[in-house]
Amino acid sequence: MIRVYAIASGKGGTGKTTVTANLGPMLARHGRRTCILDADTGMANLALILGLENLPVTLHEVLAGKASIQDAIYDGPLGVKIIPSGLSLQGFQSANPDRLKEVLQDLVDDFDIMLLDAPAGISKDGVIPLAVADEVLLIVNPEISSIVDAIKTRTLTEMIGGHVAGAIMNRVTTNNGEMSRAQMQNLLGVRVIGFIPEDPYVRRSSAARMPVVLKYPSSDASQAFSRISAGLAGIEYQAEEAVANASREGFVDRLARVLFRGKT
Ligand SMILES: Nc1ncnc2c1ncn2[C@@H]1O[C@H](COP(=O)(O)OP(=O)(O)OP(=O)(O)O)[C@@H](O)[C@H]1O
Ligand SMILES: [Mg+2]
């Protein structure tokens, strides 16, 4: 049975698309039949950062009732499947977001995991993914505006009968380090299931239109994606790099040491 996660944040630019584009391929690599869907129908860029172009059918046509969802599924890295949204404003205008739920129902037997890259904000388009997903994952940056918007998104999700599975802290630097995982969890009111560092290789890989987990697999961000995807797939984390680097302190240990300061 499929498990649908909405990757959401409230605030824009926290890393929802980046997380979707990297967790998707890693989940597929862990053997889960995985599909990533660009639910940001107005400002679609999932396909862009994955290097897909000239797509004849997208979620726009499907939500407009002009095409079948099966025709909007494309092959992505490591066996992940991608359902992109189109780039045109006209396509966005004719797409009816209310159809998303029935569209997903057609895929329940085809995948184990579906990640919905949600738009920022709490417009109708933003709220629908929160409502149709089995679980919401909040992508939060370690700054006050992002934390406040994540709390708002959690509350909104609960109001509409959705469920927040946890938060992923993205763009973490050791300078943000005063807050412990426990304090962050208290603030957000949800479990923090992972930390992704601020990493220049993320931007470099999207410029090359590839997920960082493929372009720079041993980068700190890639190791974090590897760890988080293993957790979501319910398997033990075994990064090749972690084995190779066993003798030196890894990023996650370093980060935990600074963030938790003996508080966990
Ligand atoms: N861990 C990271 N380290 C460095 N840069 C990052 C990291 N995560 C995301 N970025 C950069 O931050 C920018 C915003 O990321 P992204 O597009 O994934 O955010 P988003 O939440 O999907 O934004 P929007 O709300 O506009 O859809 C991008 O330029 C991306 O490369
Ligand atoms: Mg985005």
C-alpha cells in the first residue's frame, strides 16, 4: 500500500524541492517503489533541477482532465519515477488542484512511497497536498521565520485532519548550534527526523541539474539524505562514505556535538 508524504514548509525557499529531488532517488535505491510529484503547480521546478525537459504531458494536463496520470510519469535517477508539473502559466490556470486526490488514487498499487513537493504558503494549492497526504514532513531552516511558519503549517495540517510525521532541519550550520534536538522538537511540536547541513554542493549540483546525492555522493548533504532516506524506508543506515570515514568524526557527529551539547 502506498504511503504519501507531503514535503511542506509554510515559508518559501526552505529546501522542499531539494529534499524531494534527493530523498526520492535514495528511497528508490533502497528498493522502495518511489514516485516524486511536483505539487507546486504554479512554480514548478522539480523537473528542472532533475534535468528533465520537453515533457509532452505533465500534471497540468492531468489536473485539467486532458490526460491520464500514467502518461505523466517519467523515469528519474536511480529508478525513481517523476510526475512533473508544466512551466506555463496557462497550464497552471487550467489545472484543477481538487483533482489531486483522485489522481493519487490511481497510483496506490504502483508505488510504495510518494513524495509530494508542496508549494510554499497556505493558498488552496498549498493546502491540498497537506490534506491528501498520509503524512506531512516539514522542511525547516534554523531561523525564526521558518520555525514560526512551520508551526503554522503543522497547526493548519491538524485543523484539516492531516498528520505531521516530523520535521527535517535543512541548511543547518554549526553556528545555529545553541538549540538541542529536544528544544527544537518542543518548539515545533513534532519529531525532528533529520538534519541536513548547509552545503555548497547542493547549489552546484542543481546548477548541473542533478540531485546532489548523485553528483556529489560523498558530500555532507548527501550523507544526510542517505541517513534520512534509510530512516523513512525503515532500514539501517549504511553509508559507504561513513565506513570509509569511520576514523574521522563525521558531519552528523560533529553537528550533534554542537547542537545537543550533552543535552540528549
Ligand atoms: N542544504 C542546503 N545547502 C545549501 N543550499 C541549499 C540547501 N538546501 C537548499 N538549498 C538551496 O536553497 C534554494 C531553495 O531551495 P529549494 O528550491 O529546494 O526550496 P523550496 O522550499 O522548494 O523553495 P520554494 O518554496 O520556492 O518552492 C536553492 O537554491 C537550493 O539550491
Ligand atoms: Mg520548491
